Amino acid sequence: MAAETTKITIRQPVAIKRKVEQAAAKRGMTVTSFINAVLERAADRTLSRVRRRELTERDQHALLALLANPTGPNDALRDAAERYRKQFLD
């Protein structure tokens, strides 16, 4: 079964169209498949950056909450500090 498709109409300078045609030909692709691949990569990058920014804002709130109410080191951190002291400072 073929994927559902829709049409996007764009206008671009002749020089860009020629460049796209050349690039598509170098990759052995049609202009449509080349444009689709490029657009999908650009959309994925944009959406990924937005998701990271959203995570960053969420994480920022969590970090600020932890900084406002710090807890002491846990056993694993104490053990690691002790190993470090023994290995590098004694």
C-alpha cells in the first residue's frame, strides 16, 4: 500500500532550482524525493531541538529545586571520594 501523499507548492529562485536538480541527480534521486528527504531531516532537527529545549526547561526547574534543598552525599559518592583520596592524594 502506498503512503498517503499531499502536495506542497513552493516558489524558489531559478538558481536554487538548478542547484536542487543537480544535487538530486548526483544522488540518483528525483527532485521530489530529494526535497522530501531534505525537508524531513530539517523538520526532525527542528523538532528535536524544541524537545531538548523543553526538557532543558523542565530539568532547570528540577535543578533549581535541588539546589534550593540540597541533600548530602549518598553512600556511593562517599565511597567514590574515599577511593579517589586513596588513589590520588595519599
